[in-house]
Amino acid sequence: MLVVSFIIHVVLLLLFSGVILPKMKTPPKPVYVVDLVNLPVKDPRAGRPDVRKGPEKTEPTPGASAPEPKPDAVPLPPKPEAKPEVVKPEPPKPKPKPEPKPEPKPTPKPTPKAEAKPKPEKPKPADKPKVTDKDEASVTSALDKLQKKQEYAGVQDKIAAMAAARNKGSAGDVPIGMPDGKGSEEGVASDAWLQEYLKQAWRLSKYQVGRSDLETKMQLTFDAQGKLANYKFTKKSSDARFDDSVVRAVLQLKDYPVPALADARKDVVFNLKELQRQ
Amino acid sequence: MKKLTTFFILLLALIVSIPSTVRAQIEVSAPGQQAVPLAVTQFLPMEGAARPELAKEIEQALSWDMDLTGMFSLVDPASFLSDARVLALNSVEIDFAQWRLLRADYLIKGGYVVQGDQLTLEARLFDVVERRLLAGRRYTGKVADARRMAHSFADQIMKSLTDENGPFNTRLAFISNRTGHKELYLMDVDGHNPTRVTDHRAIVLNPDFSPRGKELVFTSYKGGNPDLYRKETYSGKEVRISAQRGLNIAGRYRPDGRELAVTLSRDGNAELYLIGTSGSINKRLTDAWGIDSDPSWSPDGSQIAFVSDRQGNPHIFILDVAGGQVRRLNSSGKYNVTPAWSPKGDRIVFSRLAGGQFDIFSINPDGSDERQLTFGGGNKEHPRWSPDGRFIVYSSTEQGKRGIYVMRADGSGGRPVALGGGDNSHPAWSGEW
């Protein structure tokens, strides 16, 4: 009985150890990795990239990110557009706003052209109660002042954010964004952004290179505008095709200045680890 | 004790502080796109009248080749901007910004001149990102050779981007019964220009290309017996090189082209023999009670993979040519046939009958890492490698009729190249043509 049991155990062991029944390898399933967190954003808002999400930030700094968040508190007419028809107080204000994003609020005034004052009935006439045509000039100048103030506050905030980013201090109540952002989308940490950008820009077919254990290291230097100023290999792979493909990816940073990377120096490793896992 | 504690605290502080002084590395562990965007423009006349049908044919041949490689994603020609319509063949004249806009990394442009039946073709491959010429060739020949010129340039592109020549300006041999008899045919890699090579009006089988030139060996029942023939495709000259009693089948050139391994049954049982190119028997390679057939040489000529039923069902064995030792390649499957050793020596493909259907598998020569390459309905058989080892040609019944298909060595990208005109099977891929 003991012998029979022993034999059965040995046979089972042999069967499942692959000596008798060979193991059949099933073709590996491809793995697709999609990074939804670090996707480069088109329109980063101001803030600190390394802040991790906490309980929803109140509101970004009122400054540069003026556009979207306060729909109700902005009964202010879309600044310069109101001017044209009535009086022209002073020629073209040297408006410092860098880019035209005055239309984030499509709601307040449809097309103000014809009757430029539907605002009287607005619930929040706020500080400027009646805006008659005569007061238009003073309204616009007040707006400009306000805007300058806001921009100043924004710049202050940006400086603070950048300083904080350098010091790696606590997050405070700074929103997630990019230090120099002005848009409406959450930014991400500059390293994570750079990693994702380079990944997207890197195009290499596995049929182009014979091996998947290739690795190359580069040092990227950015200028004051955040544009790629220089790159150098700190370690080359043994495959020139691989290295070429990496250079092609890195060169695309020349077209895309990223203020968050201003004066930065980054060490980047390129390899095919994800392909090895497939 | 206190000193020791202080020492450890300091050591700890030192260890903790080290990483902060080292700049963090950013790791990019895979390319975001594994197919490189390539724009293939239609070639333009450099002088004389435009020949749109010719330009279309060149573009189609190039696009087909590039698509088969799996390396590229072809940019939709409908999105091309004005530069595609300008005959600009140097990197100064090309508006690379347009191609960057379309996210193309590489660009193929070219021009042609037709004078009578003579064609001159200028073809260029550009790197759009670095704005430079990567490969350029001028071809002259007959207008009818336009596709061959395009295939030849496709080979240059592969050379330029991978350091290894492509296999596109080569030929596929196959057996077809489109005339009512099984005859030997040749065609381009993409299935164009099929031409009949034999007119034996009998059964022709099992072609193989000579590694040294435009020669083929095959078996034919032309004389009533399955004898081995050799044919020069350039001269049409054909000779019977082995007419032993019984089978003279599955002739395969040794990689140096000086001898052939062949199955002969002159002594009753089908065994492998080594014969000279004139048919002289140089050596008997196997001696077993089972049938030994379908030899395939390792690239260095030291080993032969072959099929034998010496252990019951047909299985693949590896023979050491010098020593005569035989080992079974793998123990999986119950019916493994038609092995083909890759030109790089790293894989062996074969077909396996399982569940009433043949599929193609590949395996390392030491029997490890077996992978199934084909799936789905229909029988996939007779796999053979392209000369660069990137592709596999095989026959398949997946669309009903048996046709010739090609796929990449990893089993992806399979597509038919010869479907029409009867039953097509037993393909072989030539070397450089």
C-alpha cells in the first residue's frame, strides 16, 4: 500500500514538474500602459506641480488664472471689447495680458454689440453700479487697474510657488498646476511631465532593433525659457538605431518650451523594460 | 555607548542625505509609439509627361513593403499638404514643417523620367525630424521594372533604418495547379508578376532556391517517378539531378550551395542523404526504420532539422551532420512537420496538426520557448523564412482556397499574396535576386 502511494506520488510529481508533460507556453498577452495622470496638459493653470490632491482646493490664486473658476463674481464686462462703440477714452491700452483668453465666460453677455448694457438687471452690480456711456472710460480704466492688481498678485503667487517648489516645502493651499501656467487645466510635476512627453515623442519600432535590453542615458539642459538648450549622452546603448530614436524624441523638446523646466538639468534614462515584460 | 549612538545617528543622517545630493533620474521605459509615422508620397515626373498610373504603382509597392515591416504607420495621403505635390528631392527644398505638422518622422519622395520604354527613377528617404537625407537611389531600366525598382528601394530603406537589407526585391516560388497541373511558379514578394517556371504537365513539388543564384530544385513526376530537378531561371535550362529508384524529394541546398540534403528511398525506406549538385550520393545521413524527410539546414550547415516518424507520429529531430547524432527537437504536440531553420539560426518554424487543423509554431533550436504564430480557421502549412529572417511565407486555407501568405516572424501582420487561380502551396523564398 505504501509502495503504491509512493509510486502515485512520484508519477504525479513527474507529471506536473514538466518532465513528462512539457509545459506549453501560451503567447504572452500584450500589455498596454496608459498614464492618465501625467498626460501633458495643453493649458496648464498656475500652481505648484508637486502638490498632491487633498480636499479640493478652494480657488487658485485670483491672479493669472482669472479665466474660469468664478462665474458669478464676474459681472465685469469683457474688458476691452466694451470700448469700441461708445467713447474711445484713450487709444489702445498697453494691455499686458499676454494671450487672448477673455472668453471663458460665454454666459454673462451674449453678444454685447447692440445693447451693451444688459447689466443693470444683474444681481451683482458690485462696485460699479451704473455704467453709462460717459462712465465707460472710468470703468475700463478701473478694470485695467484691477487687472493689473490681479496680475501682480498672480506674479507674486507664481514667484512664491516657484520658491516653494525649490524648497520642496509643504504644499499649503496652492493649487495643482504649473508655476508659470495661466490656463485652466491641472498641471503635473515637471519630472512626470517630462517623462510622459518624452515617452510620447519617442517612436521606435521593436522591429528596428534586435534586442530589448538596450539602454541609453542622457543629460538634458534647459535654458531660461524652458527650451532644450543642450543634450548629451552620458551612456550610449550598443545600438545606433536606438540612440538615434532617442535623440529624435529629445529634439522635439526644442519646439516646446516648458517654463517649469527653466534652467533645469535632467538626467533621463531610455530603455525598453516595458517591451521586455510583454 | 553614547558615542556609539551618536555615531549611528550621524551615519543614518549621512545615508539619508546622500539621495538628495544625487539628481533623480527620469526613466522612460518604452517608446510611446512603436510604429514610426512614415509618409509615402506619389512620385512626380522630373521631365516629360506625367504617368499617374506608374507613380501609383510605385507608391503602392513601396507602401505594401513598408506596411509589412510592421515598423511604420503610414500617414494618410489624403492629409498631405502642398509639399507632396512639389518635386523637391533635396533637404533644402523640402518643406519639412508640413511633414512635422502631419507628425511624419520619415518621408519618401521621388521622381521619374519615362523615355520610350525606359524608366529612370529617383527615390529618396528623408528624416523629417532631423531634416536630412537618409537614403537616395537612382534606378534605370524598363518601365515594366518599376515595381522591382520600388522593392529595391524598400530594401534600401530597411538597410538605412535597421542596418540590414530588406527582402523585398526577391522572389517567391510556389506550386500552383491553376493550369490543371501542379506546376512551379515565381512571383514578387507582394504577389505581383506571377510567372510559370515549369510546364511538366505532371505533379511538381517542394521547390527550394539555390543560395548562390537564380536556381531552383524541385521534385517532378514528369518522368513518372518523383525525381529531383534543377532549373536555372535566367536561362531556362533544366536538368534532372537525381533519379534514384523510389522517392527523390525535399531537396534542400546546404547554405554554401555545394551539396543538397534530400530524401531518397532507393533502399526501401525513406532516408536523408547528402548529394552533390550533379546528383552524386555523397553520404547517407540517417538510418532508422521510420520515414525521414523535410530537411532544413542550420545556417552554418552543421545541423539539419528534419521530420521523422521513428517514434510513432511525425516529429521534428535535429541531426548533427558531422557526428550523426540525432535528438528530438520538442516533445509537445502529436504531429509536427515541415521545419524551417531561420537564416539567423535562432528559431525553427514548423507546422503542427492539432484539433484537426495545422498551425504554425516557432521554437528555439534547443527546444525551448515554443510559440504558436498562427490562429483562427484554416490550415497553415509549409512555413519558410525570408532571407533576412524577418518574415515567413506559408500556405493557408483560411479564406477557403489554399493560398500563399506572408507574415512577420512573430506571427503578426499575416496577409495573402497569392490567392487566385487554383490551389497554391509549398512556397519558398529566394535570396537576393
